[in-house]
Amino acid sequence: GEFFFFEIESDRYATMASSPTAVINAGETALSSLALGDSLFIDGNYNAAIEFYTSAICLTDDRHVPSDTAAVANSSRANPNSTTSVSENKIIRFRSLTHRSETYLILSLHTHAYRDAKSALDLYVPHDVESRRLRRGELALCHDRAARAALALSRS
């Protein structure tokens, strides 16, 4: 399958890759966690990648992300490091879930892979106008991951 990645600075990667919890403690963004997870995935360090994807998912949890513009302004004052909009958080959450799903597939953790792919797909209902902000093919890749996981589960 195809995979979308973000580029990050290599020295930041080197200092933070050993401790995913440092990302949250250092006030890093969900996008940073996603990027670090992608770098670890490329390096074949799948368990550490899962931890960073999980950090990104937690940082974009809709129970902690403001739902309107006023709330975004209030949250930015409360957390000056937070500049991500609700729509951007949704995209980062989607990508983190789909990337973690692919990682689980590689590790043959099919139940987890299926759950993550379905959770990502649940973020965008069919023909959702917001889904246009995703990269071309991202929804199809997520459907593919869900199908591969479901097929593997049906064979076990």
C-alpha cells in the first residue's frame, strides 16, 4: 500500500524518537507526533511509531479539541502552542489512525488495524465536503487497510 509521510528535522527526530511521552510533555503538536511516527515507520521501528501515532491521536481527541471559532481562540490563549484548527485536527487524527492501522497490519495485529481504519473512516461520512481537504487517494487507502484487516481476520 501507499503511505503519506511528513518531513521533519533529523536532529529533532534523533532526540525525541526514544521517548514518545516527551512529545506531549514538551508541548509538541499532533502534527509533530505524526511526523515522528512516520519517520520511525520508515526506519522499521514499528512499536515506537505506534506510540507516536497514539500520541497524535490523543492530542486530536475531539473531547479536548474546541468545536467552534470562539473556543479555538480561547484554547489558543490557554495553550499558546495550539494553533491547529478543528478541521486540521480532524485531518491529523485521520492520518494518524490510518498510519497506525498500516503499522498494525505489518505487525499482523489485524483487530487493531481494522479498528483504526474504521475509526478513521467514521470521521468522514460518504461525500463529506470536508473530505476534499484530504490528499487524493487517502480515503481509498483507508478503505483498503480496513479490507485487508477484515480479510485477515476472516481467515484466522
